[in-house]
Amino acid sequence: MEFEWTSNRVDETVDFSKHLASLLQPGDVITLEGDLGAGKTAFTKGLALGLGIKRNVNSPTFTIIKEYQGAMPLYHMDVYRLEDSYEDLGFDEYFEGDGVTVVEWAHLIEEQLPKERLNIIIYHGGEDTRKFVFKPMGKRYEDLCKEIFS
């Protein structure tokens, strides 16, 4: 099961992910894949706004994990630099925690990810156009996508 959505502007992406945030629950995990500049951080900024987070959200490229506090915590991970690292960094504590976890470049830690999650792949479609492909893994995320796309 897959769902597709196209955004023609960054603010459309932010508004969409703000709406998604309103439907999220503690322990939800979202993975984001896409080339550099595809819109992973813009999508995460919208989630943060939807969770009532006031701080500016940027890519945690050099810190791996950034934590933001809002109505519910947001754990923003960028695991790009972990490509050759197979050690256990305690990701499961975040995945099973009291907040929402967003993982950029998640395929690099595939074996550490929970089986149930929402995978989102972002494709460039032009200067500001992006195609989002949502691949829910598990009933919770299938139901979430059905609610968003109905």
C-alpha cells in the first residue's frame, strides 16, 4: 500500500506536515528518504510547528539527534554520517519513547528501525515541486495514511 502527494511550494509541504503532526501519537516513527535538498528538513519543520515547537528546526547533520519540546517531544535524527557505524546508539529508547521520532537517511540503520513506521520518500519534481511517496508499515500507519488521504 502506497500513497502519493505532490507539493508545489515549500509552504505547502510545511502545511501538510503540520496537519500530519496533529494526528501523531507518542512513539510514532517517521522515516524520510530523499536526495540532498529534497525537502526532508522542511517537512520536519512543519511537523515541529504542528507539535507546538517554537524553536527553529534545522538538520542535525553534525549532532545525529536533536530534541525539541512542544506538546509532545520531537526527536529529529540524521543518520547520514553513521553509514559505517553498526554500534547500538540507543535509538530504541527514542522509538519507544514519549515523543515522535523523525529519521533522515533511515536506510542506513534499517536493522535498528522498528518494524512498524511510516516511510516517506521525497523526489525532486522541479524547482519547488516535490513528490512524496508514503509507505506505511503496520496497521497504525495504514490507518494514519487513510485518514490523511481520505
